[in-house]
Amino acid sequence: MKFNILKAALVAVFAVVAGPYSSSIAFAGQAIEGRGVVEPARLFAYRLKPGDIALELYVTEGSRVRKGDRLLRLANVDLVSKVVGLRQSKIWYLREMENLAALDQELAEEERNMARIMEQLGKPELQDGPTATRLKEEKRKVSERLRTLKARKENSGAEKGALREAMKLIDESLGLLNKQLGALDVVAPFDGVARSVTKDAESLTSPMMALEVRDETTLAVRVDLWQHQIPYVKVGQKARIYPDFYGETNLEGVVTGIEPPMASPGLRDFPKFPVTVRIVSPDSGLLVGMVVSVKLAAEEGRDESR
């Protein structure tokens, strides 16, 4: 009897001192109540990161997806620039390889030219005169080209080896970059439904929301509880959920998470902690976005595990 009187007095004192927070004060054995919005127990949301370019969407609003399904094809400005640069370098190296491959043909052609000139210079009627002068000048030019081509041919083996090694490194780098570009594709982390899907991939820029995947087979409610209530709440604690449209009907739930406040309150304010309650009643009839009431029985004593 005395305890009940003392308890009532304490509640009255807290009602005066706490003002708008008086309904948030929790005592062991009392019910803790809150209201929240029904949401998927699992939610995956993707926002474009800096440098991302959305190329193609593979889903539309309401599409059902399986784990691993491709949702969005992406590219990255920096990675694409590196790929373009390496491909241009490879083209240059390939042209050099083609030039080396044509070296033998050029050398054979100049040797035929030299043989033709020497044959003409061997004719008695071409020993003197303008024709002989022209042939001798042509012979000098062909001799210079032959020396250049022969010197290059001597070094062509090492040059070809260096070019092949450079192209091998380029191919390896391109392979790694292509894997990175492939890894940029966004895939579904679990079975669910695509929601909040943007209509046009080309209009997406960082950090815009591209899409969400919701597991709507398992629902939860997130309620914000005052710091006075949190010591009497723990993960695994049972809860009752009361849909407004069900009258006295209530559903079963269980606490699955207690998160820190989204923002640090001032010294004059009491923080609220988001508490997630998973709905365990089958065929609850609830839909994402509905507002429901949640009631938990305050645990006897504080949760010492936190």
C-alpha cells in the first residue's frame, strides 16, 4: 500500500518536472508505448557515388527481384578515362608492331632497287652522261636507306620483345579495370521488390537515390523512445502491435535493434533512440507505410548487457 502511494507520488512529481516528457518515464512492470510507421525489415537503398555514371536500369517500379539480379549498370569517370588511355596506348604499340613486321618487306624492296640500279650502271652506254649521274644519286639514297633498315632490323628483335611486354602489361591492366567496371553493377542483395526506382538512368547524378530493394515479406516498425525508457528495453523483448484499423486486435512483435540517436541533442533536450520491432505474426495484413502503435512491457531491472 505504501509502495503504491509512493509510486503514485513519484509519477506526479515527474509529471510536473518532466512536463511533455512525463509520459515517457518508464518504471519496471509498466508499459512502454510508441507509434511508428510499418517498413520492410530489410531495405537496400543505392545512391550514386561521386564519379558514378548510370548507364542502364534493369528494373522498374514494383519489379520482383531475386538475390544477385542486376539492378543498375554503372560506369565510373576515372575508370573509364584509364581504360581509354590504355586502349590508345595499345593502338600505338600495335602500329609499331605492324611497322616492324613491314620492315622485311621494305628491306627486300630496297635491295631490289639497288640491284636494278647496279644493273643499269653496268651497261656501257650508261657510264657517262645525265642518266649515269641520276643513277649514281639514286644509288646513294638507296644505300642510306639500306643502312638504316639493316640497323633497325638488327635491333628489331629487342624492340619487338619490348613492345610485346608493354602490350602484355596493358592487357593485364585492362583486365583489372574491366573487372572493376563490372563490379560497379548494382545487384540485389536479397529477394525483394524494387521501389523508388528513378524513371531515367541518364538523369541520375551523385548523390541521387537510384532505387531501393525492399523485403516486404518481413515487416518491422521503428519507434522513437526517450532515453528514460531505453534502460528497460532490450533486444529479444516481446512487443504488441496495435493497428488503428483493427480495433482491439493486436499482433506479436519482437525487438530486434536499438540504435543511437540520429543527432546529438543539446544539454536541455532528452534524446530519442530508434527502436526496431519486427512483426512476427503471420498474415498481419499490414502494408508498408501504415502507422501502428507499439507497446512493450518494461523489463524488471535494466538491461545490463548494454
